[in-house]
Amino acid sequence: MDANYQKDKHSIDGFYLQSRNAWFAGGKYYESGNLAGLIDTYIFKMDEPKPTPPKPTPPKPTPTSNYPGSAARDYYSGVVLGWVGVDIKAEMDTCFPDDKYLAELIEDSYNAWDTGDWVRIMVAN
């Protein structure tokens, strides 16, 4: 993954910032997920990940917990669009229940990316 990240760092970082801004600033969860899916297509082209030294981590922000119930559903609908180019939002709106906890886990993953501290942030939840 690190080699793929280094190879496409500019694109990945750009998609990441757009995805993060769509999630936090715009409440555009579907678009955020779509961009996250595109990031995955760049990152997961590698055979084996290489270890990287840990980064210093700032304190973990408290999840906002004020996401609409549809945030996670919209995000993952967008992820599928980014992965395979198929828009399943209407189907997800029908069968994927509201889930604010999952939205907070998505926020945690953004925080883990920002800090580089995946273990502390993701295992704690």
C-alpha cells in the first residue's frame, strides 16, 4: 500500500481532502464515500504493505454525534459508486437503516488517517 500511496500521492491526498471536506464541512456523505472508494482503487493495488514508522498523535477529537441517520448509508452508497461505478443509492435508501454509530466510526477513520494512529483510534471503538 505504501508504494501505491507514494506513486499516486498527489491524487490520493487530493481525493482524501475532498472526501474529508465533503464529510465534515458539507454533509455530503454520498460524495464523501464515492471519493473514499476512489482512494481505495489507488491504494489497494499493492502486493504487500510495508511497515512505516509511527507518527506522533494529537489527542483524539470527540465524535460530533450530530450526523443525520442517513450519513453512513449515503457514504457507503458513494463508496460502491467509487469502487465499481454502480450507483446503488436508491437501493441503499430502501434497505440500509439509519445508523449514527456507523457514521461516528467513519469519522474515527478520518481521524485515524489524519493522525496516523489507527490502532489507538480504531481499536478503542
